[in-house]
Amino acid sequence: METRKERFDRLQLAFNLVAHHDTELSFSDLIEPNRDTFHGFKLVYSTNHLEGDFANTSLKAIEDEYPTLKKYFYGSGLLFFSDELYDRTWKEKHVKLSIDYSLSLDSNAAERFRIWEDGKDLDKSEQDFENLVRFIKEGPDSGFNFDYSFFIIENYYDSMKPENHRPFNTIRALKRFDNLVYEKESFCVKNPIFNETRSLAGQRTIDTLYAFHSSPEIKGFQKRRMLLYVVLLKAVILNQNKTASIESKLGELIEFCILDLEKFPKTELYFAWKLMKYGKSLRFFDPVSQIGKKTKGKLRGMSWDIFALRYQETMASKSYEGDFFIPFFASFDNRFVELTKACPIRAVLIDEVGENVITIQLDEIEFQTELTNSMSSEMLAELNNSTKKLARMNKPLTEDKLIAVGNKLEVQLEEYC
């Protein structure tokens, strides 16, 4: 019987196999020699070299036709692995996959639904908005799973303020959109017809907000976003040392995570590394290139934009018996689009039994190499000890601790102002 530690070690080995697999080699070259390693795991693998004899789905055509939609994975198509699927594919050659597509909205996309439902003019974004509506209603296999939970998560605290009606009105508009009268040939974006009154949609909105406000999972998302903010905040402060190397700044950031947060947040560190190494060439990071009195607010907004990518990781790891979940994201923000292109996702490795999900970036080897080079031998030993890894993963990081560390860092940031 495999212990939890042994399974976790095997998951780490599977991660390394994917990260080091040459993108020019086939999916079979990755899986076939390593079936024992991948046993019991699921893998969603992105590629630009689709193989005709394996289960796949196309992504590029969707993104090309609908510019507001951003695919989570880097390649033109996807390949999938699970024990049952792989065995059936070799026997039957062609297997029909059960795939669930998910479309999430960022706040600027969600609020266009509020403006539209209220009868206001969408100006220059009207054509893109119409394309988005048509995609949701017509998408692959007669419509897309339409998810606006990210908007509610991002506006979690604002939606609790009695004087702030914007989140409520936006969600009500999205609820009414569920009941849009839609015919492909006759639909007119300037004159939408809904099968539900505002008052009924409003009642459903109250029920939804109540469920979200009382959900421990949603509180967990708030903590994960706060963790991302804190790590980015530390990275911005470290970046003020213009003479230090990326290596030394990254090493200091890792020590901060291990010693102050008692966590090794790999994905959060990845985005902080992007900021420290490539911040000058990525327009997304322009708002924090110079520190000022507005830097804190800009960083908070930026952390929500990046968390939109983190949230898609959660969506990609959702699966039911034999199914795979493929996330898309709708945004009208060009800077966010640039970020998604600069942080390409190669694969998602899922261990449902161990409740672990690992995202593997296209530039994972570059990132991992620089992580390793930045650490002392003592820190490397600490991080490579799988018993300690599991202990860190199981130790909760409280909201109070994150707030305390964040407040301390904000004081440091103000000193630079």
C-alpha cells in the first residue's frame, strides 16, 4: 500500500518528467515509458503538435474567432491522460472525451453585462461584447458553461457594503442573462429580451450572495489572493535594490516565504520572479515600475488580475468521473491579455486522491533553475525534504497572519515613497 509520502514523491517525479519533456517529442514518448509514475494521476497537456491518433481538442480556433476570450493553456490543442482513458485509446484508437468547458469573467467583462442589461451604450466594445454573447450561447456543443463566481470572489467585500450597489446590480444582470431569449439569426445586441424580471433575478442574486458570503471555500480564495499580494509586495520592495542580482533577490524572497509565512508558494513565486526578471519588458507590471503613494492600490489590483490565472488552475483541476474541465477567461483588458501570453501554461497535473494540483509553466525549467541557483544548500535541503513539504502544505496559513505580514510590508513600502 502506497503511503501519502510515497504518493507525493511520485507526483513530484511526474511533475519533473513533464517539465523536462521536450515539446517537440510526442505525448506517447512522455507517458508510455512512465506509466507507473503517472498511475492514478490525471494530466491535461498543451501542445502545438497534435497527434491524430490520440484524444484531443482544438483551442486556437476559438481564441482567434473571439478576441476577448483567453485560453488558459499555451498551445493550439490539448491532450489528456488518465489510466482509463489511455488504456481505452490504445484499444479503440479513437475515444470520445467528456470535456466540460468553463468560461470565467474578470470584473471589466462582468460589468459590461450590467451596462448592457441597463440599456446603456457599450461604445467601442459593443462588437466584441456581441461576439462574447454569441460564443456563450452557441459555443462548442451548443453553449458554454458560464461561470461568474470569480467576479463575486473579487467583489466579496464590496458586495457586503449596503451602500455599494454595483456588485449586486452586476450579478443581477448576469442572472438575467441566464434567461436571455436567444435565436442565432434574429438576436440583436442593442435590443435584448429576457424571460425573467429584474425582481426575480434580484431574488436569485440575494440567494447567491448569501451562499457565497457564508462559504468557507470563498474565504479560502480570499486568503490565496492575499498570499499572492503579500509575495508580490515583498518582491516589489526587494526590487528597489538596484545593485542586487535577480538570484540574490529571489533567494531572499524564498527565505521570506519559508521563515515568515512557513510556506513555499510555487505559483506565487513564479509571478514574483516574472516581475523581478521581466518586469521592465512586460506592460502588465508598468504600474509598479516606480513606487509612489498609489503603488499599494495598484498592487492589490494587479494581484486580482494574476489571481484570475490562479483561479483558472482551480477550474482546470475540477473533474468528475472520467471528465476533464477546460477553462477560458473573458477580459477586455489588454494588459491582462499580455500577462497571459507572458506566463504560458504547459500542463496541469492532478492527483485527486492526494488532493494536489500542480501547474507546469512553459518556462518551468528556466524558473526552477533560477530558484535552485538562488538558494543555499541548507534551504535546498529544507525544500527537498518531502516530509517537511507535506507538513508545510498541511499547516494552515491564517488570514490574521497574512494581514499582519502584509501590514508590516506596507509600512516598508511607504518608507520608499
